[in-house]
Amino acid sequence: MKGFLKGKRLGIFGKGGAGKSTVTVLLANALAARGYGVIVLDADSTNEGIHRALGLQRAPRPLLDHFGGMVFSGGAVTCPVDDPTPLPGADISLREIGSKYYAVSANGVVVFSAGKVSTMGAGAGCDGPVSKIVRDVRITGLVPEPITLIDFKAGFEDVARGVITSVDIALVVVDPSVAALMMAVRMKHTVELMKAGQRPATGHLDNPQLVDFANRLFREARIQDVRVILNRVNGAPTESYLRRELLKERIEPIGVLPENHRIAEAWLKGNSLTVENIGLGGVVDALEAMNTMHREIDAAQPTTQSFIEKEPTNDKRTGYTRPQ
């Protein structure tokens, strides 16, 4: 059912080279073709070029600039590990933010970039502030309840930083490799532990209010489930093997993308991904079908905003009184 996906944040995860950006682009196009409002948030702080795959000539200016830069260079944006409190002013309206911070594809997909440390030079610091932007930013003014697709950087680091707390569904892209299979399994286990009550590491935080807020983020996490998409599958034997290995962990892929030289060529030349959306329509169907499974969870799930309204403090968004 279409209503389930409206307003959802879908995080696309995977090891390096698995095809996260490919899935992000093709899924964005498939969702737009179904009539959804779609936002793509480029959360990869190092790789570049997803705007070209979406048919755009220019990359939007990073939101990191809009929010004042990284704390390591005197800016306002902190790392969520050291400072788990929300990013001030994270609710953005397209009507208010300058058009330089976003771009719109021919089929209406709105593209944002969280930030790129690759442009900052050696010694700029870690990309934790980029992760905080990704975790907290909310964009309005496009259509009611747009779907946000978040193209994360390779690996597990953003998950370890707690960014997954603001994602509704984690989509793990699995290519034919042991590393990709293991990432899918690790992601499933991580989400299961979170839902069972696991809390984040807070031993480095001296302020009890910060510890409390970090724990609240995990208690009130949006994450509902993990789904897997197979990519770069070069034949039936490979697909069968991947499915068998995933089934050992009770993971059933919701889509398969075959190896396609046109996709590789598009990324090589910086061209738009115009290949047929093989398997992506089925992915959208599978995601829409999650409505029945999660409707009760959605209704019961508390949000950070509801917590704030119950417990107003000196900082109305964070529940944290900053030291002077």
C-alpha cells in the first residue's frame, strides 16, 4: 500500500563497490514513476558523481556549508558521537533554503548533498558532522510526506555513529562477495539488538544529560526493518548461492539487479543511469507491502518530537542544557 512509504527515510547501505548509488538512483526513478515525491540525500562524504547518474549537470552545494561547517574548523556542526544532541535548524523548507543547496532532476527527484570531506584537504577532521546532518535533517516544501533515500558511504561507520536511529528501513546492497553477505547479516543482527533494547556506547561522555539523550535516541529509534537487494548478479548459479547463504540467516532478498555493462559505462563516463529498472518495480512492491506488517509499530513508535513536547527544557529540541 502506497501510504506506508510516504514520509519514510530509507537508508541504502553496503560495502564499497556493492552498488549503493546505483540502487539509490534506480530506486529513486522507480518511486518517482509511481508518483511519489522523492528526495535523494547524498550521505557519502567521499565519493562523488551521484548527481550525474540522476541526469544533473551540477552537484548541489553541501548542506554542511548551510549549517556553518565542521566543528573541527571552527564551525557549528559537531560529531554525533561526541555530541548526540540534534542539529539546530535541521528542519529545512525548500521555500526558504537557497536553490544552490539542491538540484531537481528531469523526473522531479530533489537531490541534496550532506557534505564532502574530500574537498577540505588533509587534516580537516573526521566526517562525523556530515553524519549528524544526515541523521537530523528533514526537508519539507516538496510534496506532502516525500520519501527520502539516503545513499550512505561504504561500510558500517555511520551505523556505529547512531545515524541508523533516524532511518525507517535499512536497504543493504549485496554484490557477489563474502564481505557483502556479512554486511547484510551484521546489519540484521544490529537492528535486532537495537529493537531488543541495546544502548549506544556512552563511556566517553561526561555529561549525564548527553548520556541520557544518546540513550533516548536509541530507545526512540525509527528503524523498523532490514531488507536486502542483490546487485551485479552474473547468472542463476550466483543468485542461487547468494540466496542460500542469506536464507541461513532468514534473509530473503526483495530484488535482484543483474550485471549490466551499461551501468558500469554510465558511472565511468559520468552519464545518467537510463537503463531499464530491472527488478526495481518489484522492490517498490515489496516495500509497499510492508505496510500491513508495520502499521501497529508505526502507531506505537514514539518520536523525538513527541518526547520534546512532553519535556520542554532549555533547548526545546534536545532536552539538553548546554554548558555556558
